[in-house]
Amino acid sequence: MPGFADVLDEQARWDVINFLRTFSEGFQARLLSPEIVPDHPWLGAPNFFLEDENGAERELKDFREQSNVLLVFPEKSDAMRVKQLRLEQKRFRKERLWAIIVSPDAKLAAGVPNVRRGAQEVRESYDLLSRSTTNRGDPTRLEMGRHSMEFLIDRFGYIRARCLQEEDECGWQNSDELISQVRVLNRESKILPPPAQHVH
């Protein structure tokens, strides 16, 4: 992008590219639902930094080739859902699933891997992937302004399913139903190479 070399540094250029990519993919993401389509990954999960339950810093892409990820964007009113996820951590780990809470609320995110610092930026990125076939968003603004969102990311770095509490009756509150989706992912072999390095 030589025309922007004097205006944007390299990181800012990648930020623009990643925004345009995510914004475009947001329209394709309308097809996501609470049920995965087996053997059909296509949407790379935007990368970000997080803290594990011991306070160590990691990246989302660190889970590749190891575990699936349930990425949860709760509101304060979702405290019961977060408590449920906290109690299910051991069971999830046995199924190769990590639940990660994205919230600036330290109390809400305590005791589980979480994103507090930078939570708003991560939410804004994933909010762009929350358009649906029934709600394409307001054409006069970028954001969807979702309250609660959950994304299921496979162990190769691809978003495979999504639950929007405002629209979906996804049943993920029942851990058995969620784990049934995870087990389908666990049976899959690697289909695509990892998403591009500069998706973040």
C-alpha cells in the first residue's frame, strides 16, 4: 500500500486490511447457525490476546491443533451462563474445548480464561460476524450492537457455529448439546491450512 506509506504505519495498514476482510466476511457469516456443517470450515476466527485462568497471556491461535474454543461475549445479565461455563470447565477440557469469556467486567470473567484488556475491540470484531439471514443490520452503521454472542471455533482456527441469544434457540445452555457439536469437530481431520497470519 505505497500510497498510504506516509500516513499509516505497517500495523495501521494491517488494521485496515483486517477490518475490510472481516467486514466483507460478516456478510457471508449470515449463514452461520448453532449447528456446524461437518467438514466445511471456511471462516477464519480473528485472533486476539487473552489471559488463561492463571493469568498467563496467550493468543487465540495458540489453541490450534489442540483444542476447540467456545468464545462467549456475555452481558452482566448473563452471570448464570458464565457460572455454568465455570462449573463445566473440567468436562469441557476432556472434550477438547476451552470456554473463553470476553468481558471488561473482572467479576464476570473471574476463574475462566478471559479477555478483559481489549475486550471492547475483540467484541467489535466479532460483532461484525453476527449478521444473520433475518437481521442484516442497519445499513447506516457498521456495528450490529449484539448483547450476547457465542462462537464455536474448531481446533484449526475456523468459526464453525454461532449462537445469538436474541435470535437463536441454540440449546448450548445444555452442555450435552454443545458437546455433541464439539464431538463432531473432534472427529474431523485437518481440511484447510490455518487461517492467514494477519487475521487479527
